[in-house]
Amino acid sequence: MKSNPFSLDFGAEPNLYIPRLNEQAKIINTFNSDIPTSHIYLILGVRGSGKTVLMTSVSHTLSDLPKWIHIDLNVEKDMLNSLAANLFRLTKNKFPKFNLAFSFKGVDVSVAKESKYTDVQSDIDEMLQELAKHNIKVLITIDEVINSKNVREFTSYFQHCLREKLPVFVLMTGLYKNIRALQNNRSQTFLKRTPKIVLGPLNLRRIAKYYEDTFNISEVQSFDIAGHTLGYSFAFQILGYHMFESNKTEIDNDILYNYKLSLEESSYEKIWEELSSTEQEVLIAIAKSDDDVQVKTVRETLDMGSNSFSTYQNTLENIGILSQKSSYGKVNFSLPYFREFVLRQSPKGGLQ
């Protein structure tokens, strides 16, 4: 039996996915340039927009090139110690006399017993300087960046790398609110000037083509199916998965039910939890209105001033919940069937 090419795993690189070719090429060309215009990119987008997949694709491509080393760091760990340990592990043949020590689960681990470093940054500097002599570049990837001490220490060190012209390149993914909180720190304001790639909806024509080829259906049928995703990357996977499992080429009530349920359980519930109570109230008011509702109508429903509403509208658009392509003066949802989900979160519940 043929395996299902679609995946329900959140954040993992699926067997069948639609690559972000323009964004990927932009990052790779910049980092691989003789004189890079930037040594860092931030990838932003709503949960399920494909941030991790894009970052993984870029890291695989660069890792396959000569003179590149890839290190993935975890925000929950001491990132500088991890960077030092990984640099040494990947390049230890280049540093036969180097001594490294680090702590793992409270136990001190020493690569060489003769001495123990006192400043991890100095050790990283020495390794990077040696790599620079051989024109070797280091790509560091960090998934789901948050405003934590570990991350702030690392990004501060990265600023030092830029000043010293060390061969370090950073690719980070994050949610809009987390990135905003991080860059609002006094020591992290440089992140406001960092190039950002915001992942919006996928092209429906591309989605339709993948469905057409996978299910061997007509172009008309494939576009009808693709329309149910609104270009949401994770929705493309979920809907395809349920259709493949049902061995059907049209969307029926059972597929639609399972599709909506998977969206809610795997993505929407978490998105909702991360919103403030006022942001939730704004979304409920929009959901109770017609599609492409006038901003004025929603403001009057909430009894909210223009400036206040604009702040929440901009935030919800940047998060990726509201569409940034709505007609002027109107608001609409960018995620498929999110309106129905929001209505069920209303105190009265149910569809209106």
C-alpha cells in the first residue's frame, strides 16, 4: 500500500511539501555571497506557516556546500556552551591542542584534563578565528526564539561576532510576539533592523497542482480542494492527509469534520491560548460579523476607539490571524475555518 505523503507532525519536514523557493534563494544567496549584506535573518509567521521547514531546507542546502558548518541550538539550553561544544565536536581535528569543558546535567565534562576554560566566548572566538583562516562559515539555526536569558546572551555574542567579522551566520524562527518582546530589550534593539521574512499564505495554484498530481484529479477539482486551505501551509498537509487516508478525491462531510478538528487540536487551540483577552474579544466581534466586515462596524460593536482598534488589528495581522490583503477599511480571517473556531470560543458558543 502506498504511504501517505502528507504529514500531521507539526514543525517537521514532511515528505511532500511546497518549498518557499524565493525566500530560500534570498537567504542562501545572501549568506553565500562574497560580501553578505546580512549575516542574520528572522523568519516569522503564524504557527503552521512553514517557518521551521524553510529554516531546515536552508540549513540542509548550505550544509551540503563546501566550507559550511551547521549547528542547531536549543533555546532551553546554555546556548554559548552548546555552541562551543558543537564547534569543537565538528572541528576537533583542526584543534588538537584545544581544551574544552562544559556542564551536562550538572556534571562537568572535559575534553582535555589539562585545563578548563574560564571564558567560553574567548574559546569560541579562537575557534571561529581559526575557521575564518580556512574560509569556513558557520550557520547557526535557532527554532522558536523567545525572550529568554539564553537567547539574549547568544544574540549579544552574535553582535560581537559581527563587530569582529567572525564567519557566523544566524537563521532564527519565531512568533511575532516573541520576536517583538526580544527586540524591545535595550541590548537587543539591533534585531529591529534585522531582515525579516514573513511567511504568508502559499500560492493556491501551487497547492492545487500538488493535489492534482497526488490524487490524479482534474485542475477544477484540485482548485476546489485547495480553496479550503486559504493557502495555510499546515492546512495543505492536514487536508491532503485526510483525503489520502479516506481514499477519496472529493471533500465530503467526514473529511471536512476531521480536517477542521485537526486544525483546531494541532494549531488553533494553541494560537488562541497565546492571545490576550482583548485580542480574543476583537476576534469574537469580527467572527460574529460578515466576511470582509467594515472596521467601523467592529469598533462600534466593541465600543473601541480608532487608535486602540488599529493597534490590535495590526498585531493580529502580524501574528497571521487576520489577513493583510483585506480591502481597505475591512477585516477578515486569513486561516481556514478560524471564524468557526472563534465563534465556539465565544461565551455563548456555537455558530451565529
